[in-house]
Amino acid sequence: MIAYSKPNPSAFPRARPTPGLRTLAGNPDRRPGGSGPDTKEKYQCWLDGTELVPLSARYYECPPGWTVAPRVLNDCMWFWIEAGHGHYQVGPDPGPQPFRPGDLILVPRGVRHCIAAGQGQQVRQVSVHFQAPVFGAVDLLSVLGFPARVSGACVASAGPASLRLTQTFGDRPLGWKQSMLVEVWSVLLAVLQKQPELCKPIEGAPRFRYLARVQPALEWIATRLSDPALSSAQVAGRLGVSSVYLRKLFKPVTGLGPALYIQRRRIEQASMLLRHTPLSVKEVAAHVGFENLPFFFRCFKRWTGLTPEDYRTGSDGPSPG
């Protein structure tokens, strides 16, 4: 198994798509979920509002019996299968599905998933983790309804891109952060541009209609997660609205009231720091605005189902040695 040292996630650039990404327009009949100029501009708006942050890329040689037990992560990821067969499940339906070499398995943030090698199979795979929040709220994979598995010509470039990501993440040459950003976008856009009919955006849901309206609040919260005094009352005051109206906006978009949304974002940030920095658990808690360490433990367990220590030691591949 190839293993690399953990990066400092704060060093990764947060970038929005370049004008070149507007080639998504293409054939209107092949856009995700529908056609027409309004649909095209809405999806492009979501791409423009995505702050992509690559986190890690690692290559694993997994022996027979390899499995990643059911789990929920606070980042997006993909498995690219170089060799071997097995089964995976992303979300509750439609149950375990087979994978084969060349497949790309996409996992949105917060979605329960598992994967395992088939009987007697040695699997070689690349695991790539990244964040892709749209306006700081719902992740891009969920917004555009990316499929759990993609195969064939539309992801022919995913393998070389995944291998380059592991090399770049390990060597970290000059410009490595920008290179990883480009590679992750290239894989996601290959799906959107070559087989957009595979994507199933959730049309008409209030959470998507209100995304742009709550964007300023979401962005402001993201810059103040380390402040223990951050509260929903502060957010309402910042926007000049009542707490009741703020909750009315937040609930459809995030599924949570403002206070719980702030707590969830803090735990998401803590999860990233635990996985991708050497900070101690106490330092991580302070970094995301928790002054009370036992309360941090309770909140972390509530959102992830794991203790901070167990979350940190989780892996996409076999244990070393």
C-alpha cells in the first residue's frame, strides 16, 4: 500500500470553475435533468458557486478480504478501480452492486457507503477525497445527482487522472495544489459533459430554489466557525432579518435550523482536520469553535457515529503491515 504524509488542508486553494467550464452547455438534450436556457444557466450557477477543495489521493493494493465497513464521511470522494472485482453500496438503494476494473464509484458527502473485494479478489484502487460545497451548503455531487457508478468511455480519463493525483499528492512539486484542483474538476466534468443523462438533479426542491438567497449567510458562517460565540442570532443580525425568517430560509436549504447547521459545519471542518492534519483532538476542537472538549466529543459522535480518534484512524484501504 502506498501511503503519504497528511497535508494541511488550509493550504489548498478554493477555486471556482474557469470560463472554460461553460462547455457544459453543449447539446441541450444532453444536459443533466433537462434542457433549455434556464436549466443550463441554473446548473452553471451551481458550478460557479462550487468551492472545490482537494484533500487527498492515495493508491491502495488491497488483498482478498479487503472491505470498507459501512460509514458516513464529511467529504466527497471517489474510488477508481484499477484491478479486481467486488461489490459496493452507496446510499440505501438499490443494495450491493458489482464493480469491475475501470469503474468510478462516486460518494457524496454524508451518504452511507461501503465497498469490498470479491471472493479471492485482489483489488487495486485509488481513493480521492475532496470537498465540493455549493454556496457552502449542499455538495455538488448531491445537487447535480451524480450516479454512484460510472463506467465506459466517459470516464476513460478518470484512471490516468486518479493516478496523477496520487503522484502529485505524494511528490508535491511546485504548483501541486493547483494541479490537483484541475485533475479533480476534469474527472467530474467528464461525467457532466460526456454522459449528463446519468445525473439526476432534484428539480423543484425548495433547498435548491433558496440556495442563492441564503448564500451570504452560508459564506459568512464559513469564515467564523472558529469563533465560539458564533450563533444563529449573530447570523440573523448580520443579514438584518429576524431569527424566525432566518430559520425559514435555512431549513429548506440545509435541512437544519441555523444553530444545528453551524454545529454540523463545525463537525465537518473538524472531520477534515482529523483526517488530513496532525493536530491533536483538543487543538481540532478549539480550531472549530468548541471550548468544551466533552461537548465536542458528544457532538462529533452524534454527527458521525464515531469518536474523533476512531474517525482519524479510518482508512480506505488495508491497514499497513
